[in-house]
Amino acid sequence: MGKPAPRHTATPAKRKAPGKRTPLKKLLARYAEIHPQDEAGRVVLDRLAADPDGRVSGAFAAILPPDNPGTWLIFAILQAASLARDHASLPLLRESVARDYAQVRAALDTIADWLGGFGDVRVPPLGVMTTESARAEAALILEARELLPRLRTLAAGVACASDGVFAALPASRKRRAADAPTLGALRHLIRSIRAKCRTPHEQPAAALLEAALAIEEIPADRVRYAARKARIRAD
């Protein structure tokens, strides 16, 4: 008999060691350097970097694998925080638009009062006016009489259109709910995470939003509600 065939002794291929996670502060600082932020964005990044209780770092670790830089996640957090701010400002914006319309309407009433001072006086043809000032005043009266009704119609149309826009916004329809801005932002963040990870990670998402907005802990039932709404919209 010949010698037995040698056994295979090659060493198995080594598994690639998992990458080390970039420290949170360094990750956020690098993001801010590549993507400069406005004041609101810098405040959010500073709040995340503070991470006093480690919940932000824990949330990043729960959502991202160690070798994932998480750039998309930081962007999603900034977007969610911006949505919350915009949502919260909608009632004030609507009031501001209403005040502006009231001022425009008052100005048109002033013009109407000024024109009313002329009564039914007919302005003679401009060609027969003998002085430049008389022609200029007559032209002004004629233009004002013609434009005033159109300006009233235009102002009323703009006011009606703005009301329609505000009424059509989902955020505006729920503006009376105190937690509506937070839940809207949380839904956005959960949808972004779910799109990337196929898992909503709703609790880590809530921890990230709480830190980004510097708010108290979102109740668990509201987190579940936001996750359910996010899933319905995504599907």
C-alpha cells in the first residue's frame, strides 16, 4: 500500500474583523465639517454630541453596524428636527399671514376713502388739462378707480388660497395637538431608518429625536403610534 494521502491542513480564511465604531463626537464633527450647518443645525449636532446619558451613542450602535459611518442617519435626524420646528411654527405663520392680509385690506380701505372724497366728480380728459400737476393728479385718480376693485379681488383671492394651503397640510390639520410636531418628526425619522435598515428601530429613533430637540422622554404609547403611522405610510 502506498502512503495515505496527506490531509488538508490549509488554515481557513480568517474572518474580517469588525470595524471599530467612530466615536460619536468625532463622527458629528466630521459631518459638520463636510456639511456646514446653519445655527439651528449646529444646535442639533451639539445636543447629539453632548450625549450626557449615553443614549445617543447607544441609539447609533443599535441602528448602525460598526463599519457604517451613519451619515444618512445624521441627515435624517437633522431633517426630523427641522420638520418639528417648521410644524410648531405653522400656527404662528398662519396668524402672520392673516395679519398681513388685514393690513392690506386696511390700506385698500384707506384708498377707497380717499377716492370717496371726490364723490361722483368726473375727471376731464387728460388732454385738456393745462398743468402738469393737474394731469398727474387726474391720472392718479383714474388709475386708482380702475385698480381698486381688482386689488380687492386679488387680495381676497390670495387670502383664500393661503387658507386652502394651510388647511391642506397634514401638520396644520393636527396643529392643536401638543405633541403633533414631535410625532410628525418621529414618523419621518422612523421611515428613514426603516428604508435603510428594514427595521424601524423606533425606540432608538425616539432617543435620538429627544436629544435633537432637547425634550422629555416621548411616552412609549406615542412612540408606538408614530411607528404605526410611519409603517402605514411606507406601505
